[in-house]
Amino acid sequence: MPQSERQALVIGGGTMGVGIIAMFLGHGWSVDVVSRSASTRDGLPAACARALGAMGKPTDTSRLKTFATLPEASWPAVEIAVETVTEDLALKRQLFAEMEKLARPDCALTSNSSSFPISEIARGLATQHRMMGLHFFMPAHLIPLVEVVRSIHTDVAKAESVGGIMAALGKRPVQVKKDVIGFLGNRIQGALMREALWLIEQGVASPEDIDATVRLSFGFRYAAAGPIVQKEHSGWDTTCAVAKIIWPDLTNADGPPPVLQRNVDEGRIGFKTKRGFFEWDDQSIAKERARYERALRKCLEIFREEGLLT
């Protein structure tokens, strides 16, 4: 089927939703978006146009339609639905139960949840074989990887078909074969973040130097090779020896360190409140966002040159 005849549905028009909508629009799909918020619906064309521009795509949003409720959408034409609402398990379960009744039998029903397993969201529903996690990373229109997460009920062929759709949309899908909490990216990222925050808590280094260490040492290498291939270069014998020395001394805390909890309690949560570990204002936030997007686009160029992405 030509891309121009394909139809997706996205539930939610927040930051993640906008990037996902732009991904579909940028490759010629039509997109129905359901959001209860009138202001969100009104702002979506402009927000999606900005995301399309950042992708280097034409800023045409004529294939975007918005609705206040699920039944209003063009369900007979929808090939894949992506839920991107707030992390509220009861709400997600309600939406999936409603989607199951509205969607045609072959429509893939997916959730962008970053914390709830799809098996919990879809619990008790009759067509769990077509339900799966579809976890994007922010900003979704620029970060190339997407996780396709299966429960024990998810049909493998259906998950691979959704992965194929993502690949045709310029993404690099990875198949997460077990419905583990955090999937792949957030589990690996969580391990790094736990150690980084405890190093700050213990006064070992400043937030600035933690960031510099990650970006300019092993993080710099990760743009060229993932952690497994990188150790193929350097040798697993060295990794094994180092693990015996360093790993026993790493934190195994089962919760956030005091420095993080204090920041949250004091409203120091980053751009949203203009202060976190660093102080921000409107100008510095805009400058940092622009710098961040430029860096991401340059990395995308490298990945495309290597044939990792289409």
C-alpha cells in the first residue's frame, strides 16, 4: 500500500505525541489524533509543523485530523494506533478496552508507556495478541530507536510487522521479547543514572563533571559502537577483570538518593520550573534546546552514512 493511503491514530497530543505524529506525517501517512483538550487540538498543527521542520521534512499538516473522543476517529482505515497519554494505568486500561471495540481486527494497538508493562495495560482483554508496547524516546521525531515490546500474549508476527512499519518510517526498531519493567533503554539508562546521582550525592563530582565524563569518554564512543561491540574492540578479558574490582563498589540502592528527592521536593525539576541542578531562564532553555536538536541531527547524519537508518 502506498504510504499516502496509510492511516495511523495517536491518542494524546503532548510532547511525545507530537513527535510520533510528525514521524507518520513526515512519511506521507494520514494521522487522526484524539485529545480531550481543545487547546492541545488547536495547537497541534503548529507543533507538528515545527517537529517536521526539525526533521528536515515539508511542514505540511494537511493529513492531520483531530478529535475529542475515540469514536469520532476514522477507525475503518486505521492500521496502527499509538496511545501516548499520561502514565495513568487505569486510564490506559480504559483506552485499550475502548480501542479494542472500535478498531478493525488487524489493527495493531500499541502503548508508548515507559513504565507500565503492556501485559498490565491489556490485562483481561480479548485481543491481546495484537497489543504491544511501542516505546519511543524523547524527542520522538529525532531519536531513531523505538522498542517493540511483547507480552506473552503478543503475536510474534504482529510485533515484527509493527517493527517493519517503524523501519519504513525511518526508525530502528528493536524487539523486546519479554515484558520486563523498563524494557531495554530505560533499564540500561536507569543503571547509569543511579550511579551518576549517587556520585553527586557522595560529593565525588559535580553535575557538570558527571555530564562531561559521560559525553566525552564512553558516551562519545557509544555514538560509534554500542557497549557490547565496544568491548569486542577492547577485550572481554579486561571487562571481566575490571568487573571484579569495580562492580562490588557500585551502588545497589533501591530508591533515589537524597539529592534527587530534595530537588523534587523543592521544585527543582529542570526546564519545567526553570531550575534543577542548573538554573535556567527562557533564553537559556531555548538555546539549550536548539543546541540539543542540532547535535541529534548531526548524529543522525552519521548513522545514515553508516546505513544504520534509512
